[in-house]
Amino acid sequence: VVINHRGIILTNAHVGQHVLLSEAPTNVSCFVRAGAPAQTRWRVRVLHLPPVWIMEHAADLQTERPTGTGEHDYALLLAEPLDEQSPRVTGLPALPIDSREGLLELDNEVLLASYPAGFLGAYATQNNLHPVTTITRIEGLYTFTETVVDLVSLGGVIIAQGGSSGGGVLNRWGRLVGIIVTTSDGATTAERDLRAITIAHIDRSLRKHAGMSLTELIGPDAEKHANDFRTNELPALVQKLIDHLPH
């Protein structure tokens, strides 16, 4: 989800870890696609990805269906021009975020948006991938450590499938209040339970582990924060991931 007009993207850490690898001397390349059908629009680099998530989940890199609670499973990326001839990334449509506590309650109506691809083949995923939106209600509220809401259950909706990771959860005022993170197993989407971490959880995690709020991180100094992350955090995190790649 684009959350800043300069092209700052909020997604999951289990997506962003591949962007980390693309910034190292590996054969990994990452691009951002957008539109209907999705088409390659930008290159991308990491603004921030929680080191605590990498330390806990690097070993899952080669796992076909890794499991996890969703805790700290977020990443912030910076969209960049595809090449030197491409226009500068600016003025993109962006969703406003809302990190306030206590926003989400049982039975609240929310809109979900993602690019589900769990039932598509490789050709369709590459060439005919379309966004899907649906409206649902919050069916459950969960916490990781305290009494605050970190995770919400969204039920067995149509986008409860692979590819929806990082998709948006919007309240009825059009504000981003969560991102899709996990789904339970089931033969059909109706048999699954889609879950999302709250923006409040992301904000809390950043304050604890990075010393700043989400609003501060994506503000006017975002470029500096990205460069600091690249210098101070990225090399060790990339090496942690490389250690779990097949040799």
C-alpha cells in the first residue's frame, strides 16, 4: 500500500526480505507492479524492516508455507525510477494511515484490497493479475503481549489466499488501519481465516525498536532514515538471510 506521495510503500516483512536480498550481490531483483492488470512501474529499496523479525524468521526463507503470528511482520519500501530515463517518483496517490489505539472493534465494517494470486498459474500471475476488493467485518481481536489490539480476524473472504500479503484494511472513513498478514489453512477461501496486523501495532513496534513513530519514519527525513538503515542495519540482515540460502 502506498502511504506517502513520494512513493513509500507499506508491506509485510516476509515480502520485504526479498527486497533486502536484492540490495546485496545476489541474483534477486525486485520491482513494484501496479494497475489492472498489474504492470511493472518502479524499482524498490528498503526504508525499514524490523531486525527483530529477520532474526526470528530468516530460517523460514526457503520454507514453502512458513507460519507465524504476524508480530513485527511489516516493512517500509521506497519506490524508485526504473532507470535514469524514467521520471522521478512523486505525487503518487496515497492512503492516509491511522495509528490510534482503540479504533477497531468487533463487527466494524472494513474494506480489503489486495492482489490475490493463490489460485492463479505463473502466466496469469505475471501477465493478468488484477486487484480485488471486498467488504467484511472484524470477527476477532487479538493481542501479542498486552491488552491492545495487534491483530484482527477478517474471516473467510475471497482474498484469503496467497498474494494478498501486505494488502490494505481500510475503515469506513478511508483510512488505512491494518495490512493483511496471514491466513489459516483451508481448501477454499470460505474455510480460511484472513488476519491483519493493525497500524497501531506497527507504530508501537517502530517506537520500541527504531525509536520513532511511523509518521516520523515516513516524514520529510525518510531518505535519511533509508540511508541510515542501509548503512547500519542492512548488511547484517542480508547476511542473516544469505546464511539460509542454498549454497
